[in-house]
Amino acid sequence: MNTLAPGISETKTKVLRTQLESIVGAEHVLHSAADVEVVSRTNIPRRNIPSFAVYPETAEEIAEITKLANEHSVPIWPVSQGKNWGYGSKSACYPGGITLVLSRMNKIVEVNEELCYAVIEPGVSYGQLNDYLKEHHPSLWADSSGSTADASVIGNALDRGRGVTPYADHFGALCGMEVVLPNGELLRTGTGPDGDYPAWNVYKWGTGPYVDGLFSQSNFGTVVKSGIWLMPAPEKYDFFVFEYTADESRFGEFLDTFRKLIFQGVIRSYPHLANDFAMLCIVDQYPNDLLPEGRRHLSHEAMQTWKKRLGVSDWTFGCGMYGTKGEVKLHRKIAKKELSRFGEVVFVGGCEKDTLKGRMMLKAARAALRMKGKTVKLLEGLPYAIRLFQGIPTDYFVRQVYFKSHAEKPSMGDVEPARDGCGFVWIGPVVPFTASHLTKFLDEVKPLYETFEFDFFVELIIESPRSVIALFGLFYDKQNEDESARAEGLYEAIRVLSHERGYPPYRASVASSTKALDCNPVLKDTLHGIKQALDPNNILAPGRYGVDLTNQK
Amino acid sequence: MNTLAPGISETKTKVLRTQLESIVGAEHVLHSAADVEVVSRTNIPRRNIPSFAVYPETAEEIAEITKLANEHSVPIWPVSQGKNWGYGSKSACYPGGITLVLSRMNKIVEVNEELCYAVIEPGVSYGQLNDYLKEHHPSLWADSSGSTADASVIGNALDRGRGVTPYADHFGALCGMEVVLPNGELLRTGTGPDGDYPAWNVYKWGTGPYVDGLFSQSNFGTVVKSGIWLMPAPEKYDFFVFEYTADESRFGEFLDTFRKLIFQGVIRSYPHLANDFAMLCIVDQYPNDLLPEGRRHLSHEAMQTWKKRLGVSDWTFGCGMYGTKGEVKLHRKIAKKELSRFGEVVFVGGCEKDTLKGRMMLKAARAALRMKGKTVKLLEGLPYAIRLFQGIPTDYFVRQVYFKSHAEKPSMGDVEPARDGCGFVWIGPVVPFTASHLTKFLDEVKPLYETFEFDFFVELIIESPRSVIALFGLFYDKQNEDESARAEGLYEAIRVLSHERGYPPYRASVASSTKALDCNPVLKDTLHGIKQALDPNNILAPGRYGVDLTNQK
């Protein structure tokens, strides 16, 4: 057994273990060195090993654990499912303490069909929610992130993750929370009478200050239940694939056109525009044959060769269309006309159901794409993309993170890159959605990849008509110290540049989050004041997003 | 000159006056009994008179005044324009202190056409912003509340007021704030480098906790600048009027149909469904001839007579349609088909510009409506409604508050009901948007009007597809003590009932806001902890929305 944290006695640790076991049951407290090592594995270059990983089942258990933590001055690091791969997974930003994994809290408490919302616990995964809706409430769609079906719906929303349907803003879709505060009290946000109340999950702002935002990307409370808005299934769903084939010089003009289509509501989904390398990771493994001895990343020529092998363009995205039949028909026409000026637009139909018609349409679309020179490999992901834009989660795309570290991608039920030692980090600065901001910024970041000898990976995630998350991916070999150090160097270079340019990251990794607010000292001070008020013993996830009473500056 | 507050010396008051005058200039400090009496006039039955009304011009001046307030332990009550008539206008919820009126801070700092936002100060009014956009950026629309053109854009948004266009959620449209904290420091929300930064007004959540919600309906800071999202002018705008003519028994079915149209996006504006009495206040003056001696409100029969005189239906709403030409055509067809099952749907065109075609269309629509039995009086407001749904503010509708207290409505440039002593209060509980919630609740509230002998006024303000603000209006004679007391009694009865049913008000009046959080003691405690951290001297608007360190329970 570990000690509780550096400098804390083994006796105290034993006492705490007994107490934790009496709250949640011995089988739900992990403490052996081997167990906590596995729990704390990350894809990012750093991690910290906790003393305990505890799996509570109820809000009351969390309240008791929270009170214990105050008594013993031991920090608690809550995670929902901890599948935020590439951002830190279940690792805290300090060693020792209690990692609180909420995966057993997986109740779907309510689904309201008329008002299109669900109330769920943080252990509910995208897969679970979607399966439940398909079976019991097929008129409602949930949104999913592009990551694994096992990720937590609430966890992702609180970390302000994104999806691709019209309900892509996951934090924005939360409405009405229940939170265990650092003093162990249960707070229900909103202003109704005791218990649940009718307006709790339909109106976000309540009466008085809106506080829900305090529990997002923060350490002010452990959210144990939340309402989440769901999308009513549209009358018509369609899907198209776009490939940018115009000259590079017209990319800015394309971005401005794209923005206008989103402002207009012609495009209502929030696509990810993948660069060539990002697309290749999904469909292929790393072409080591194209990497001469001594080089650490592909030359321009090697990239061109690889792209040609697979038929991949400079930029690619898939996109859902939603509305009444008439609307989708209109939007199809406008989108096709506008986007065709910059590349290929192929509508493949929204065959969500495995019907004969659906299969036929997909087959026809595939045939059309094959004629345009697309490879079978490239087209394999199409059915998954079509489903993802209906909110149906898939492990298909996230398997891309195995493309370099492993000889093959894993099978779909067995994706666990933290366990499997895949090295990657994400950083996603938010950039105003204009040609000039985006092209200049990409032109600045790309050379950083050259400097640190990595291949340039970027997905432009449409956040709204006003902003784009430029999601940069860094893939490295976790066993290779030099490469890990270069990955850290590149990450830090992008992080610093983004802040300088005024493009703050939409979320931080566990390692970088301690510095997340350094650019805004008044905000940091204000949040420390709030931390002092809500968590005077500094026991809840100290350091998460820069708020830590022991180290305020 | 008043003393500063009950129990505070005249000497101290004189010192403070000199200091305030040295900060903002003597002409911007009101202190005579006559002046502060006018400033504090309200439409609600209560008000408090301040010691000073101070009109600063810059954030720096506000910071200095805030520091002074801390030194002297004198409370500050910030208002933007203070046109929140029926909620308390410029009155604080305590006597004495400094009322800070931000009307001189009226700079439009930036307008970004590509990304559709403006950055403005709290003194900027709907009228000012709209005029500016029409002249310099006609491709952008702002949203307006249905109240006066002189109201503050930011003030209304911070109090979570509503408009009617697709950008009706005013608080939701704010992005990136500058706030003078109670310690006098200037906080810029969001996480960029010093000064404005590119992503400040395009991405709401920033990195780390989202704190902007803390400055809405609250007393944690004085917002001195904010970004606000604007709507790109749609390719096509149209407008229709709906009158409910079906049997009362089908009203629930109508509400469910209406909700579905909004979920579908066929209706993208946020109409106000006015009951007969609410509509009559707009178009007519109170029919004293129908009120026999001894009665204080109209009998059912008298209401029917009044309705017939004007041609008013049980429920009426106007509604904007927005989109590409094709979309509006489609939506028109669907809306007409669905709503015609319950009443008359008349499209009158969106003649925003005073063109020949616009005038002809309006004339034709008027003629059609006249043929359906509508009076000239009823149709007078049509051009204003058509403009309001384009975000163009008007004093036309708010003149309704003069319908009972005055013989005539004032001319449009001279609407100032607080000055003019019109007695009215609004209370708007948020109700889930279902037939069963809404009809049951209306059936409970209506008898309260009977009990307190008032005429039943309600507007169902569509908040989202998931909720409706049931805005109840109480009109009473401010000179009549009995009627004022009955108005207070009815207000309190509705307030208590709403909380019991779990329908919290979307905003509180200055008088009731001290009790706004009593239903949620844990939230109240949490907010008091934050107040202690940010404003230990309790100088900023103590009591606003129930947060007051001297009286925590």
C-alpha cells in the first residue's frame, strides 16, 4: 500500500482505508500499488499515482468521503469515467490522495419525451444513454463526442467537450445540477422547492446568479446528477462528405464561405475539418516504410505519397443535415452549390437504420466515391460517421490514437489507449472563425511541428459560427524519453503561442491545467476567493484549472 | 440633503458628497431631496430613496466610487438605465446609499460584422444600438425587449430580460465581460492575455470555471462593458398574426402543437401570447363605462363586451419568420397548416423598409384583417410589431401601462411611467412548456385575480421549446392605498404559489428579490460564502436577489 501522499504516515493511510471501505465496501476501494498504477495511466507524458481509487455508488457516499477528506486533509480528485484520453485520463495533478471514480453512478433517472431532456448520473456513458433512448424513447437523440462510447456524458460536458450534432455544445446542454460541495452538503442548482421541481431541467438560468458554470472545468464541487437536453429526432436526416480539392490559396475563402453557411443555418451540425494527416491516422497505420533512417517525421514528399496511396485530400469533413424534408432538400442544394466551389461534395444519405434502402444508398455512394479514386479503406468509416452525426457513439474514430504506437488498431470493443500505453496529447485553442485568424494561426503552428520533428495534425472543430477549436494532436512514443520530451516541448510551445495570440484552449490537460489561469491574475484571485469560501481545506482537486489554495500565484 | 442612510451623520454625508463630486463632477451627483425623490420613483408599490444618485462615465470612476463606498461602509446600487419598470426601476431594496446610474457610459466600443457581435457599455440603449447598426452595419440585427427604446441592452441582459427574435435570450447572448469588483479591481472574464483579445467575444466558456453567470441577477460586481452577439440579417423576413378562435377546451392541444413547431425550428422567434386583457391594454384605455359602481374589476360579461368593441380574441400573438427565401416559404406553409386548426393566421409580410411594396403589402394585410372584423385601433400596432420582430425597439407597446391610470396613452417619445406614477408590477414564473403544466397553472392563478379583484392579465412568453414565462401583470392605482395593498397581496400570492409549484420567476422585483433564494437554503449559503469572499464589507447592492451579509437567513 502506498502512503497517502508524500510525507503522510502509513498509520493514517490505514485508518483512512478502513473508513473508505466502510463507506463503499472493500471491493470498491483500490489501494495496491499495482491497482492504482493501472488506474492512473495516461496518454500524456505525465501522470500521478493516487493512494486510493474509490468507486462510490451514491451522492451520500460521496458526501461521506468528502467529509472524511476534510478531516484527514486528504485531496479528492473526482472523475466520471476518466476517459478524457489525451487530457490526463484519471490522473490528478498531484501525487497521492483519493481518486474518486464515478462509473458506478450510472442511473438514468428520468427521460422526458415532451420536453426532450434526460436526468442522469455521471457514470452514464454515451453508449448506455444511446442504447436506452433507442429502446425506450426513439424520438430523442443524444449527442456524442467523437471519442469512445464508454465516455461519461456528464464528465465530457463538465470538461466542455464537444459533439457534432446541433446539440454539440455539451456543457451548454446541461440544465439543473446536483452537486456535492466540498463541505459535504448537497446543492441543487436552480431555485425551486425542496426536491426535484418541474422547471429544474427546462430553464437554465433560475432566479438569482447562475452558478452552474462554477462546476465546469473546476474544483468547486462534485456533480452527481444533471439534466441534459436531448434533440428531437428530425423528420429528415442526411449526410455528406466534403473533400477540399481547391488550391491552398483559396482555403481562406473556403473558411469564410463555410462560416456563412453555419450562420445561415444551412449547416446545423458542427463538423470536424480534418487535415490530411488527421484523416490518414483514422484510415491507416503510420507508414514507417516512408520514414528514412534518422528522420523522425514524414517529409513533404512522403506525405504526398501516403496521401495518394489512400486517396486522401488536404482537408476532409463529414456533415449531418437535419430538418423537415423540405428544409433538408433546400439546404442540400445550397451547401452543394457553395462548397462545390472548393471541392467534392458527396451526399450519401442518412441510412441510420439497417434497411435495404439504407444499404443500397450506402452501396451506391461508396461506388460513386470509389469512382472518384477513393480507397476501400477510406470508405470503411462512412457508416460510423453517418451514425455519429445522429449522436450514436462509436469507437471507430478514436482508434486513430493507435496508428503509430501499435502495429494495428484494436477491435472496437477493446479500445483503452491509456491502458495500452498510446502516447498522445490534445490541445485545442479557440480561434475566431475568420479566414485571417485561422490561416495565420495554422501558418504559425505548423513550423512548430517541424521544429520539434512531429507530423502536423489538426482538426478544425466548428464550435459555433463565431469560433473554431483548432485541435492539435501530438503523437509520440511513451517509451522513448527523447520523443516524450519533444512532445512536451511542442505542447508547451503551442500552449504559450495560443495564449499570446488570445486563443485560449477550450480545455486543458491535467498537466497544463495548473497554469490555465496565469494569463488572468484578477480572475485567478477571484476564483481563489471563491475556493477559500467553498473549500477552505483545499481538499477538492487542488490545482485543477489553476485553483489551489496552497499555491495561489 | 438627506443623511447617508438612517443613523449616519450629516457630516459624513457631506464628506462623501465632496469626494463623489471630485470623482465625477458636481453636475453628475444628485443629492437634493427633490432630485433623489424623482430618481427613486417606481411603478411597484414600494421604493426607497437614496442619499445620492451618481452618474459616472468610466470604469475607473466606478472603481474609485466603489473604493470610497468600502471606506465609508456605504452601499452602492448600480443600475444601467434603470428602465426596468414594473420590477423596481432605479430603487434599491434599502433606503439611503448611492444609486449608481450608468447611463453616461454609452460607448459602442466595437462592432464586428464578420463574427456578428458588438462590444458595448451599459448605458447603450436599444434605440442607440439599433440606430448605429442601421447606419453603419445594416447586415446586423440586434434584439430588443418589448419595453422602451431607452432601456439598456446590457442592463436588460443582466436581469435576464427577453426579446422576440431568434436572439431573444439576452443573457445568453452576452459574451466576454468587464466587471468592477466590489474591491474596486477590474475583472475581465475569459482567459486571454492582458487587454481585449480575439476570442473574448466569440467563445463564452473560456478556460476554467465559467463565471459570467455570477454577474447576472446578482450583487457580485458592476458590469461596465460586455460583448453581445448580434444576428446576421436573414435573406428573408416575414411576419404573421395569430388569433386563437377555437374553443377553450382545445387550448392545451394548441400549446402542444405550438411547442412542436418551435422544437422543429419552423418558428424561430419567441412570441408573446397575449390573453384578451393583455391585448386590450395595448390597443385601448380602460373601459370605465363597463365598471358599475362598487366593482373593482370587469365582470365576465363586461370583458366580452369590451372584446367585441375592439375585435380582440382570447389569445393573440405576432410572430417573425426568418431564413433563406426557400425556408421561409416552407415554414409559412407548415405554420399556417398547423396553427389554422386553432384560429386565424394572417401573413402580413416583413415590410421593414418604408418602400412602396412594403406599404402596399401592409395595406392589403390591413384590408384583409378589417374584413375579418378587426378594428382600426387593433391594427395600429402592426407596423411596430413587424419592426420589433426585427429587433427594432419601439415605445408603442409599453405605453399599455398607462391604460388604466391615465386618460390617454402618452406620445411615443414621452413614455416614462415611473415618473408619471403608473402603478404596475410584473411577475413571470417559468413553467415547463406543456399543456398540462400551463393550463393547470393558469387555472390556479386566475382565481387569485378574482380574489384580489383585479383583471386577469397574462402573456405567455416563449422562453424556449422547453419553457414558457407566464408573465402576469398587475395594474393598480398608486394613489389608492387599498388598491396598492391588494396589488401587493396578489403579487405575493402568485409569488408563493409559483415557488410551491416549482415555477421560479425569471426575474424578481426589487421588493421581492430579497426573498428570491429562500426556497434553496444551500444555494443561498453558497452565494453568501461567495459574497463574503468578493464583498466582505457588503457594499454592493446588499439584498439584491437575497444576498446580504447582514441578514443571511
